[in-house]
Amino acid sequence: MAEARQGILIRVEETAGIRRFQYPVAAEVELPQAVARDTCFRLLRGGEPVLAQVRAAEPGGAVARWWIDFPVDLLPYKSLGYELEYGDAPEGPGRKQGLKLIPSADRFRVANEPHIAWTVPRDLGGLLQSVLAGEIEYFRPGPGGLLLRDADGKDHPIGGGKNGVATNVSVTREGPLAIGLRFEIPEAGPALAQVRSTVDLVFPVFKSWVEVDWRIQDPQGKVRGAGARVQVNLDAPTPQAATLIDYGATGLVYLSLGPGQRSLLTGHAGAWQVLRGVPERMEPFVFGPERPDNPVRPEGWAHVMDRRRCLAVAVHRFADAAEDRIAISADGLTELHRPFPARVESAAAPKRLRFWLHCVPFPPQQTAATSPQAMQNPVVTAVQDRAAPPR
């Protein structure tokens, strides 16, 4: 006998003043009672079924937690209401073409053919092996990945099977609209004993980005910072065609880098700086106003560009609680760093670094339908139970 039709109300709100086009929304919904794994769902807006993907968020034949992914179009500061129906409701519309997850012994390939394909090491060593869009490769091998900094200032790459420590990886959701991978990585060395990383990678079909959400459990307060390093596959800079950089501070800062040069955006809640030069001699380029009585955080994003490709990197809550950094070299080496305080009382506090890597052809003003600011500021989602209607 089919279960009575029930519903969950979902409200999405745009709070950053940015128009959204097919913007990916993801929500983890907990039903009042577990339902069968093969239960049908459909998402309604104004009573009409709309495109959505619903996948179980936990194992077992009876499931209470579910992931729902769907795209929204929203004007600045507007909101929309949806209803997720389940039970004896007919199944809602889905998407036949889209993302596919192709696992192998040592890697995952996330492909949206023929547009883009991401290759992720199964042990997360290096973070990304490849991002291929048509004939354009956006990344190349190099010293990279996610890094933990210990109390002595030494960086420790996570993953990669170092010290014989295995990475536990699971697929949080899989479908044509979104694919999620979760990596759980314990640290074995004495400098970071009892530290454990949980990294979620999420790939939405309508955007050529990956969201990286890294949460660090550090019960003894040993972690002093977290960072990421990727090597963008830029064409070598020349005097006629330098590497081009945009930084999002409290305004736009744009610059070029010649061979051997490097740039840096660093900031905290009260001030920010952009430096440029060679690594051993970085010089002031643009400084933001110091406003200790009325602090304004720098936005914390960057474009890294040659004349064929662009990587947009955006950091969530940049410089909100510490002096965050984005450093970019002319050869495409792109580094993020977030320090964590050494105070004892901070040991149990959550440590988190969340960022997006968005690969688009050059120039991004023409090819990217989503700005870095839109990545940094996901639409706000609220979930509310609704009692089953009378039948």
C-alpha cells in the first residue's frame, strides 16, 4: 500500500544582491519519518512540477535524510517557495543527460560530456588531477592539494596515502544534476595527531565549478592553518602576453604578471593589501582603506588568466575571522591560506575552509554566467515540515 502523500516546504532567498541564473541549490532534508528508499519525490513551484534531483543521504532500506538538488533563477533580494512532495505523489521531472560519475581503482572522473570532465584522485592527493574542457586542460601536475599547517609553521599535505593512512571516500549523492564526493582523512604524524579532515567536493551540472568544503576536527588545537594549492595550466607569460590577474577586494584590483612575478591579496576585517613583485621582494600595489571603526571585509576572490583559459577562485567568508590570503604566481601557481588562532579555547572550535574553483574560457566577462561573488554567497535555503494534506 502506497504511503499517504506528504510534503516539505523549501524556501530559497537571494541575499547578496546578485541575479542568479540556473544557480545550484542543495539542501539536506530530514523527513518526519523514514520512508522506503524507492519512494517517489517531486518538487513543485506554484503547484507545477519543476526539475530536481532527490537522493538518499544515508544507507538502509528506510531513509529519513535526503539530498535535494535543483536550479533556481532569482532576481536580487527575491525569494521563492517550493514544496517537496513524496509518498503516493508521481515522480517529478528529472534530467536524462548531465553528470556521470566514472570510478576507477585510483581516481574518480566526473564528466558532463562533451563540455567538461574533472579527474579527482581517490586518495585526494593533490586535490585535482585534471579539468578538461574540450581541448583545453585547466590544471597540470605540481606540488598541490590541501595543506594543514602545524604549530611550527610546517605544511602537511592531506591525503595521498602518506604514512600508510588510508583515505575513506564515499559518494554522498550521484545523479545528472549533482555529484558529491566525501573524503575522510585522519592524520598519523605526531605534529597533527588526532586531527581529522572531512572534505566534500560537489559538482553541479549547470556550472563548471567544484565546491570544496573542508572541515577540520582538531581536539588538541594543533592546527594553525589550512590552505590549498593548485597549478593552473597557463601558457607561459611573455612581455607581449603577461599573465592577467583580477582580485576582488572592496573593489576590483587588476594587474599583470611577467615571468617570475607573484601577487598576493591579504586582508582582515579592517584592511586589505595587494602586493606584487618577485617572491623575495614583494612591493605594495594597492592598499585598501583602514577602517577600524567601520570595518569592511575584502571580498576574497581572484581570476587567474592567460588568453585561452580562466580559473576563478572564491573563498567563503574571506578575512572574516583571520588574515586570509590568495597568492598567485605568473606560472599559474594559485595558493589559498587561512590561519587559525593558537588560543587554547579555540581547540574545540570548528575549523573550516570553503572555496570554489570555476573553470571558464577567457575572457570570463563573456563566458561565465556566474560571478565569483555569486559563488561566495550561495542562496539561503530554509526547510520546513508540512503536515500531510487530507485525501
